[in-house]
Amino acid sequence: MFYKFKKEQQQEMISDIQRFFADERDEEISEFAAERVLDFIKESLGPHFYNAAVLDAIQVVNQQHSSMEEEMLTLEQPIRK
């Protein structure tokens, strides 16, 4: 189910993880170890971020729908009695 990243994207994320460990923890980790951290993030934390993004997308769609509905109502013609 999880989005398959391109090789370049995955390599960039692995490098970012290695840089984080070096900068924040003063610890050098191998590419393999950084890849395992990435796998953990994707499998364990990723669904939380994904679900939050889905809820955000629903909110945006609802706002746009409401706005479109208001715009369409301005097209109504008056009815004479």
C-alpha cells in the first residue's frame, strides 16, 4: 500500500537520516542503518502522516465544494410571482 519512492528519493532520505544522526547525535551511522531507520519511519510512523494528509485533503475538498456551491447559487434567477 505504501508509495514506492524512486531510488533517488530514497537515497536522499537515507542521506538526510545520516546527516541528522551526525548533526543531532554526533553519531555516524551506515547507509544500511539509515535505511533501517527509514523503513521504520515508513512502516510505523508513515501511516499517521498519511492519514493526517487524507483528513487535510478532505477538508480542502469540502471547503472548495462549499465555495463552488455559493458561486453557483449566485447564478439563480429571480422568480416573478
